[in-house]
Amino acid sequence: MKKKLYAFDFDGTITTRDTLIAFIRYAKGTSAFVLGFLLHAPLLVLMKLGLYPNWKAKQRVFAYFFKGLDLEAFNALCQRFAADSRHLLRPKAIEALQQARAEGADVVIVSASIDNWVQPFFTAPGALDLPALTVLGTQIEVAEGRLTGRFLTRNCYGQEKVNRLLALYPHRSDYHLTAFGDSRGDRELLAFADESHFKPFRP
């Protein structure tokens, strides 16, 4: 009998909104958040039109807000954000995660968001009781203990979600994959799965 593997997108699937935007506003305040996005508006418009790569736009925005920040301070901020943002989690998604773990299946969160703040939603004190859950997110580069503003891995979006999953579970015929997603960035993962669910946890 094949191993059961469940892959969940995070932003919009498990949560009710994009956590990159929520995290920036939480970390920097509304005024700085609005100013930063106004400065990057032309770039974001080009990205929406398909004229500028998604990952480059995201990296530029991330660097604007967090380049040079001490890693320990950043991780502490991520922990506080997760603890204070439990209201962003969809109850039906949490039930599905808990059911998957109760079945003894492997559970992976595959997210374009930075894994530094995704992971604490599942591992920080008071977080969900989901042992052995794996987070595959976009990872950030650090030099001499500070954020460089660049990504260490490819943005975990689109085909990269499949690539990251295959790197962890390379023998595709050995498992039955059930995937959950809600956006264009999940299309390849959903197509790759044996069973897929699009926007499954909404009222």
C-alpha cells in the first residue's frame, strides 16, 4: 500500500490572506507598509502584467523592508507574528491537517512565503499540535548574522513547489499525493498530485 502524502499551500489555503503582506504590516506598521508598496507600485504592475519576474519583485520588496536586519531579531519577530496571527488560520484547513496527521500520513506545507514565519505557526509554543510536519518555504540568505535581502532558494512558487517536493520525496510511484491550493502559484502542484483540491476550505 502506498504511503500517503499531503501537500498544503499556506497563503490563502491554510490562511485567509497573503502572509507576506500581513507580516510586513505587522513588522513595520501601516504607514511604512503603504509607503514601501507605493514606491514599488510600478514594479508590481509590471509583475502583474507578466513583464517582470514574480520572484524578483518579491525579493526587491523583501529587501526594501528587511535587508540588514539581524537574523535573531528577525526570527523573534517571526515568532511573535505567528503567535499574534492565529486568527488568519482557516478552521477547516486546520481540521484537514490534523486529520492527515491522525492517519499517519506525511504532511508538507509548500509555500512561497518565507519559512522563518511559516514554521512558527506549527512549532512555536502554543502552536498547532502537528508533530513531524515539514515546511518547504522560500529561504532567505544570511551573511554575518544579517539578512542580505536576497533569497537563498528559488521562490517556492509554481513549478518550484513540485521541484522542492520531489527533492524531499523523489520516488513518485511510492506515494499517493493529495494537494491543496488556491492560486496560480499552486497550479503545477495540483496537476502533479493524484488528488487535488482547489480552494477547499472556504465557507
